[in-house]
Amino acid sequence: MNVVIASDWAPIRAFDPIIRADPEAIYGDLLPILRDADLRIVNCECALTSAAKPVWKSGAVFKGAPAHAAGLTAVPFDVACLANNHVFDFGIAGFRESLRVLARAGIRTVGAGLTEAEAHAPLAVRTKRQHVHLVNISEGEDLTAARGGPGVVGWDVPRAAALVRRLKTRGGVVIAIAHCGLEYVPFPAPYVVAAFRALVDAGADCVIGHHPHVPQGVELRRGCPIFYSLGNFAFYQPTDLHHRKVGFCVSLRCARSRIDGFELHPYRITDAGLRRLDAAERRAFDRTMARLSRPFHTPSGPARAWNAWLEYYGQQGFRAEVTAILDRMDTDPRKGAAMFRNRLTTAQHTEHWRTFLSRLIAGGRHDYAKADYKLVEEYFRKRAAP
């Protein structure tokens, strides 16, 4: 059985008119790879609704029209992950409509629901050759985690690990998919590394991450692959930074209740949609993936790589971030308050600020590799080729 997993999909910005006019076109020459799979999974990074009033939240709000579901059925995707920070961008009403739209399109969902129990329920997919259990979690940004009512699966790793453990006893392949981590950074924070490893230790055959909008490294733990971030998928960002324009999806070969192989399918994100990398681009991508994955080869590697990011961010970065939030509170108090609240309540931001401030208190002394620092610089400076 071949399972293909893609990351963030949203019919926004430059991709809105393309998906409306020709849903297949957005996938370019990647479409045959997607269609060749027995099971196709994607992260639906928006509400699909006619609702017009967005919620107050920290970041941007993303909305597709119900008609944009044709962009998912064109593949067709079988499962949409909903544990992310945008599916509730138009409130509970927008989420309800999104569920109806996806159900009418024949797309099953996991990772969010109208009750806490519904949100946390795993999804079992059975075929003639294999059955797969899907567990989808997120950080529950902007207080969207389901706590007795509608919401997404929030950042409760012990609960997710316990679920994985129970599912593995039933046989079949268990895949955990998480929407988490600090955006645009090449290395995962220590709490993400610990969480993904804990899910493998609990029995997950594979762990997939997305949300950082850039590719991160791959680790093999007990023979099980961990993909820390796939980067963007059909998700357009108006930037020319190279690493925000490159992503990859993953094909998993599942047999005998385990994963016996995988393949990465990298692509460029262009103004016209996705296209597979040419030979030279693929070689460069493979070299970058090797650099991204190197920290996982040693026990201290992930922490040292994270420290390289903290070094680059520095006091100037922290001051600029806090000042921007305070300025926004002056010009738009509700938006500024949402931004500040999210920094205090969401794991990616609390971990970032906690480790950075702890570094300052310790006198700025911490260990990092120069090669990792250079890669951080590249992620924030390298421009995409025209």
C-alpha cells in the first residue's frame, strides 16, 4: 500500500483563481505522483465557507470558498487533516460549513470536531491490503484547542502517545501527523523533537510535521521515519525567499503493519502552481536535506541546532518582535492583544521566548555549530532563482 502525505493546502492569494478555473493545474507535474497512491492525505489549512466575518486571532486568516473543494477532489485527496491554526478562522459556523463541504466531496477528516471527543478521535482507513490509523494533533493556537466543545486537537503529547499505543495494539500502520513548531526556522525546537520521538516510542510507524512553512530534517528512530516539516504544499506566500518556495510530500510504502520504505517528492512553488524539481535543483535539495538532518545524528545535535537559531535571532530579533506587537496594540488593540496572547499560550512561542530569555540570563553562553548557523542565515537570506 502506498500512502502519500502532503502539507499545507489553501486556495489563497495567487492560487485562488487557479484552483477556481482549473483545479488540476495547481499540482502541475506532481499530479501523477499524487494519483498513483492508494491513500492521499493533505492538511486543509483554511476554512471552506461562505462566512464573511473572521475571528480575532494572532496571524492571518485564510478562507476558501466551498467551490474550492474541487481543488481537493481533483487529485483526489481521501483525507483532510484539520488540526491546524486556520480551520477555525471563521468561527464555529465557518468550521461547521467546512465539515459539510468536505463530507459532500467525499473527503474524510481528522484532527478537529464539534466536541472534544470528536476532535480527538483517530481515523481508521482500511483497504484490501492494509489498514492505517491516523492521529492528527496541533498546538491549538489562538486558544482553538477543543476543551469540551468545538476545536482542534491541542498540544497534549501524553494523550496522543497513549492513543498511538492503543491503536498499535490493534494492528496496522499508525501515522501521527502534527501541525506545530516555529515558522520559517530550519530546525525544530527541542519540545517538537521530544514530542515526535515520544510518538514513535509509543508505537507510531511514522511521524509527519508541518506548519513551519519551510523544509526541516528527517530522522530515523528505531527504523521509523520522522519528517519534522514538509514545508509548504499548495499554499502561496508572496516572497522570493528560496526555502519558502520549496517543499516536499512523502510516499510511504506500508506492508505487514509497518512502513518498509519511503520516498521524498520535492517541488518548487511558483506563481502558476507546483512543479517538480529539475535534476540540478534536486541535487541541491538533497544536499540541503542532508544538512538539515545532520543534527539528529548525535544526542546533542538538536539542541545545538536550536541554539544556532537563537544566536541568529538575538536581542535585536526579540526586541523587534516585542516592539511590533506593542505598536500593534496602539493601532489595533484587539489584534495586538491576540498577538501577545498567542505568544504566551502557544508552545512554539513560549518555547522560543523561554529558551531565548534563559540564554540571556545565563550570560548568552550556549553551544551551537557554525554549519547550523550558516543554514539559518541561508533560510532567511537566500533568494529563489527567477
